[in-house]
Amino acid sequence: MSIKEGTKFQISQAIQSYFNSADSLTVISNNGITIQFMLPDGRGYGSMPVEHLDYLLKKSNLSLVPNKRSLLSNDHEEEQIG
């Protein structure tokens, strides 16, 4: 998965305590080795290796939040098919 700036992830309740009780995080930079992220509501920021983010995704501790643009484009494509 390509992790781009602005990508948002939902944090599972099981690990929210490790992220200042935040329910999501947003990627602010990715240099291929390290991901830097920001937590909502001024709860902070941090960084982690890309491998660790991949691990959290595989363990379902993080889940991708689809952006609104992709949801709109998917709805639009379905309308054109029918």
C-alpha cells in the first residue's frame, strides 16, 4: 500500500492509550523509512518506522479511512456503468 501525505487511519480502542487516547492519526510525511503523523484535537504528533505501521495495519490496530474524494468518484463510476 502506498502511504501518502494526508492519509488518515482509524486507531482501534485496544491501542488508543499509546496514542494519547486519539481515535485517528493523519500522515504528514513519508520518506520511505519513517512515517510522521499528527493526532487530532491537539493531542500531539509522532513518528514510526513504515514496517511498524504495516504491522499495525496487519493486526487490525489501524484501519484506513477512505477519503471523501475516492468515495465520490466510486459512486460516480457506478452511476455511469448502469
